[in-house]
Amino acid sequence: MKPASIDPVSILVVVPTTGGPVVLRSLKKRPGLPASAAFAAGDYRPLPWSGDYARLAAAGGPLSRLAGEVSEPYELRLSGSFDAGRSWEVPVCLAHGLLARGHSLTADPEAADLVLWATGAVDLDLAVLPGDYALLDKLARSRDLLAAAARADLVVLLPDGPETAEAARALRDLGRARAPVILPAASVPAALAVLARPAPYPAPAGGRRPALVAAFVALLAATALAAGFAMLRARPEAERPVVAPAPDAAGSAAVVEELAAPAGSSCRRVAFGADPPVRRTVPVEAPGRLRASRLAPDLCGLAFRAAIPGARVAVGPELAAAALPPTGLPDGAQAYFLREGARRNLIYAFQVMTGSADTDPGAANPTGTANRFVHGLVP
């Protein structure tokens, strides 16, 4: 049975990245494919992370939790791509749910009734994993696209993380005709439950009138606000993360070093242990922020070491996705060597976790404290 839905609207689904926004151009069943696959527009070659999408959409995978979804392979096409990372999972899952509810997708900002801007990774049950998703950077890079869709209503999903509150304020400051609606971020089904609420009255016979979309968004706002307050009241105080203020200098909590290839060597030799790296401490630029590192040819990666006894460093998903799996150095530091195809401008965060805090940036309920720092790699 088809899920209950509002009168169908045309939705622009945005997959924000630190390299700029990617638009979901089409999503359709493709029975001839051996498995679901993701492509860039006009290309027959699956994207680098297409295998992860196939697993997401496979029978028994996370998308199977949505009623009536993933009965056969899908073809997902995007306006562009990115090397790695998992923050595409939430917008793609929401797109599947919206399509199943009868909505249509558009890649034209001027033709959209709604713009869905969402980011985040999911677990097997489609819960949205909290973490540092560089929300402010992604929002800044999405401004032009959002401005091009100025007539459309904006609906946003912001995962729980260190920038969530500030990102919500930045959204309100965009100056749109109607305030953005922020969806509940607990899970994909929770967000879809809000999106699936029926509009208060049907469209006229001659077609959907503009007021219908406005009424839908007004209902979304009220439902999302109520859901947010309910979740806050229901969440035990002991489960809420406690974040300690960042110290005046990163050196009091962690040591971050650039790992460079010595003269006559190469990053490939360094990454595979043939030559030891030259280690250069990254200085502090401001409280909570380190001076950006230049992507010079000899920059092979970064090393992290907690300076607080018993503490550990958790690196954000943007850097982890651009690097090889971390390796331990003789002094206990964790080295992240950059992948050859991932040397691009990026901003990421890392946390120094103390107490019993979980070192996974996606952990839902840390019980210790965390000092957060921001660092960038620039050309």
C-alpha cells in the first residue's frame, strides 16, 4: 500500500559537501542492474562509493526499513561526486522515502516547490549518527544554490553535533521569505513521518495552488518543533553530551603535526614505511583553531596525539574519508596519510576526548568531555 502523503510536490534534494553542493538529478528503478548503483550525470561508470550505496539499498540493508522500498535495483544520478565519506546517506535515504510517497524530484532550483538540504550518515536502523559534519562550511558553500531556489520552501535536517545550534542560527539568517523548517534528526523515518503528514486541504481541480505548499511547510514547522521538544523531554539527562570549553591553545590538549616527505623521498615511500616522515608541529592560530596546512607536494598527512593523560583524539569524517586508515607512530600518535586522489581543500574538526567519552565522533551518548578544534587543508 502506498504511504499516506501530501499532494505531490517537486523537491530539489541537495547533498551538501565541503567541496560544494551536489544535486540529486534522478532516482529510478532499474531492473537491468545487478545491484543499485550511483552515477554522475552523463557517465556510465559507477561512482567510487557506489558499492556503499548498493549495500545501503540491498535486501536487508538500511533502506529495507522503509515500508515498500528497495524491491529491485535503483539508479541514482547526481550532478557531481566526491571521493568518499558517508554524509550522502541521509539525503539519499530521504529521497527514496519521498519518491515512495509520490513526490517528484527536480534538479532545477527554479522549478522546485521544496528544497531538502540534509546531511549525515545512518546506521542499520536508519538512525542518524551524530558527529561533526562541517555544517557551517557546507552551508556557506550552498548559499548560491539556495539563493537560486529563493521561491521554494527550505526544509533541513541537521544531525546532532558541535555545529548544530550555530548552523540553525545561520539558516535563520539566510533572509528567505519563509523561515527554513528543521526536521527532527533522530532518524530517517522520524524525518519522513513529518514530511508525510497530509496537507490540511486538497489541491483544486485545476492543479496545486501555491498556498498548499505554504500550508504544508507551516504544518512541517509545527510538527518538527513538537517532535524536537518531545525528544528533549524524553532524553535522560545522563545521556546528554557534556562538552568542555576548548582551552586557550591546542597544545594544552593535543599535538597536531604535518607529516612531510624528506628530501629525495616521496609520500608513497613515507606512507608505506620506507622512509620516516619529517614532523612539523601545526601552530595555534586562535582558540579552538589551528593554522591551515598547505597542500604542498611534500605534505603526506597529519599526526594526532593527545597531550592530556588518558585522553584520546577523535578525527572528524572529512579528514578520515580523505586519508588512508590511521596507523600508529612509535610515540603513540595516530597518522592519517592523505589518499593520492583526495588532495583537496577541506576543513575538518577533531576532538580530544577525556573521561569515558566515546572516541567515535558519531557516538550518540558520550559521557565524558570533549575539547574541539578546527583545522584546514588549503591549496
